[in-house]
Amino acid sequence: MNTQKVAITMPEDLIKDIDLISKTKGLSRSRYIASALGAKVADAKKGLLKEAYDRVFSDEKIQREQTDAAKWFEGADSEGGQEW
């Protein structure tokens, strides 16, 4: 994995807490911060994806299309297979 140094400014109390936690976990400050931020970013990306799905599927036209397609598949004869 490629890495890049980044300089950030944080409150002193936060740094002390990070140092305490990272030390008890046996991690460097840098590794702990990268891990914590990685988890936070992953959660944010999941949230963005969910918002996108919600936005698309809240559209009534798309909801109708999805419902109609599901009903069509339920009624399709599957014994001989389905021709596309």
C-alpha cells in the first residue's frame, strides 16, 4: 500500500487520548489514526451509497417498474426456462 505523509492540527487533549489508546493497542500513533479514519471513511461511503439507493428507489416511477418486473417474474413459466 502506498502511503503519504499528511500534517494535521488537532487539539492537544485528543492527541493525548490517541497516544494512550494507540499505546495500549500496541500501535503507532500514525497506524492508529489511519485505522480509525479508514473505518470512518468506510462508514461514510456506505452511507453515501445507501443515500443514493434511497434517492433512486424513492422515485415512484422506478418503484412501479420494479414492482411490475417482480410481478412479471412471479408469473413467468419457469419449467421450460425463460427466453430473453
